[in-house]
Amino acid sequence: AQTVTQSQPEMSVQEAETVTLSCTYDTSESDYYLFWYKQPPSRQMILVIRQEAYKQQNATENRFSVNFQKAAKSFSLKISDSQLGDAAMYFCAYRGNSNYQLIWGAGTKLIIKP
Amino acid sequence: DTGVSQDPRHKITKRGQNVTFRCDPISEHNRLYWYRQTLGQGPEFLTYFQNEAQLEKSRLLSDRFSAERPKGSFSTLEIQRTEQGDSAMYLCASSLGAELRETQYFGPGTRLLVL
């Protein structure tokens, strides 16, 4: 069965600096999809960025980028120029190529220090 | 596009009571998902609909849980004979398209507390 691991329960970063959140996963599939979602306090889950496993190029969305290492089964999220509004729980999620359910990590709480 | 909505946002009930939650997906989204999220954890998949057909069910979805999506629009999740272990946030998501890469859009969730 596929699993997703986020080893950092909490991270903090100074406003305007860069932070990297870690995610590793385990799968025997060759085609799959990886996602980072953000869940602000008392607010809904929002997609931050998505990566298709067949793509070698790392996905980028404005200040958010990923470092996708397929062989190492690693999918880290880098947030540049951190802003106060980035404070949230960040979840890494996996979807295989045979079904539609997302498999989630336990999340990392990101604290932004002003 | 008003987003995914869920009702109620909060529910407090006594053990043994039945509860029903509603999810309205983004209009024209043909896929709808239910997840459960306990405090400090990531969501866990419960079930998935494509239009009105329930295509996947997690083993987490015991006989006390039932979900429907009549007419392929809104969905309801019912929990019968609630237990304290059912206390969690119940999340609904919807998506459009025929590809696995499609994005799931989430609602605000229904927080259930079973006393």
C-alpha cells in the first residue's frame, strides 16, 4: 500500500525568508501524481502545487516550487519570500494511477515569524 | 463558481444518535469525494462518486456510514448510531474531468463532536 510521510510536524521561518517542507512517499507504481495542499486555520484545503511523476521538470507556481526526486521518492516544497499569509498546515498527498483517492501525509504546521 | 459548500459546519450530537451531512459540489463537477480528518492528522479517504454512482469505498466506511449522491448533484453522508470515535472533520471535495491529474477542490468541512 502507498504511504506518505511528512517528518516535520512544525516548521518556522522568518518573514521574507525561504523554507523547505519535506515529504517522502512509498509506492510501487511508476505513474502517479503528487500534490501539496495548504489548510489555513479554520479554513478549507487549497491546492498549492501539483506534480506529475512522468514529468522530469519540477513544478513551479509563483513563490512555490517543488524538488521532485523520483528515485528517492521525495517531494519537497520550497516557499520563497515567505509571507504572513503562508501560515497554515501543509499536507503532501499522493494519487496513484489506478484510483482517484488521495493518500495524505500527517501535515507540517508552518509558522511565519514577523 | 461558488465553490464546494458543506452543511452544517458544526454538529454536536450524543452517542447513539444519527447525523447527516450535506455537500454541494462545484456546479458541473462530476466527481465527488468524502474524506475524514481527525485532529493533527491528514485526511483519510472514505468514498468517491462519479455522477450518481458510488465507485470506491474505503474499509473505514463501516456499515454505520452511508453516502448517496442522487441525480449526481449534491451528496449526503449519514452516520448511524454515532460513536465517540466518529468525532472528526468530514471533508467533501469535487473535481471535473476524466484525468487522474485533475484537481480536487475542497469544501470547508463539517466538524462533528460526539459526546
